[in-house]
Amino acid sequence: MNQQLNVYQRNGSKLGEIVDRQHLQIKREHEDLRKALLEGADLDRILEISTDLILTTLLHFESEERAIGDSVHGKLVAHRQLHTDLIESLKAISIDIEHRKLNGALELMKFFDGRLTYHLDVEDAEMERILAN
């Protein structure tokens, strides 16, 4: 992931390539969490996957923030605010995970199934289009 962040460029195909890889990583970890929950994996494994998913997502947001930079484009400013809101939600969920509560992992699944999946699939695509122009 760090290598991807280091080569992050503001426009062109490299942007889409990196964001696509990050999205795939996040979606893989999301599916790993779903599988662990459905199969009744032990709590340590569920919490480990949950923590990894949160960290991967935060790194993704960080790389997007670098791409957006100081842009004053209205939709990019709104995208930055979306990140702020999503990060606040992740912080709240991570408290339960840090306290070793299974409920944190369940809340993380709900969050990803709804809000974050939409962000990755729709809102990030719009950001990429704006940055590519």
C-alpha cells in the first residue's frame, strides 16, 4: 500500500489505477470480514480483520486527500467533507473494536455494506473524473 501511495499522481491513468487497487483491497478485506463473521471465526481473528479494514480505508482516504490537495472545486471540497464524516464514523466503530467487542465488527459490516460501498463505487468515481480533467 505504501508503494502505491508514494507513486500517487494527481491525474492521468495512474490515479485510476491506484484508486482501483485500493478499492479492490478494501473490498477484499470487507469480504474477509463477512466470511469470518459468517463462519464464526474466533474473536481475535475478527478483530484483526476489522482493524486491517479500518486502516486500509484510512490510507485510501489519505491518498485521495493528497490527490485533491488544496482544490477549491465544489465537488472536491464536498468529497473532503465526506471523508471527514466517514472517518468520524470509523473512529466511533473502532472504539468497540479496541475494547474487543464483537459489536464493533458487526457495526463495521453494516457501515461498509451501506455508506462506504456507495462512497467507493459512486463518489470516488466522480472524484476521479474531476481530477482527470
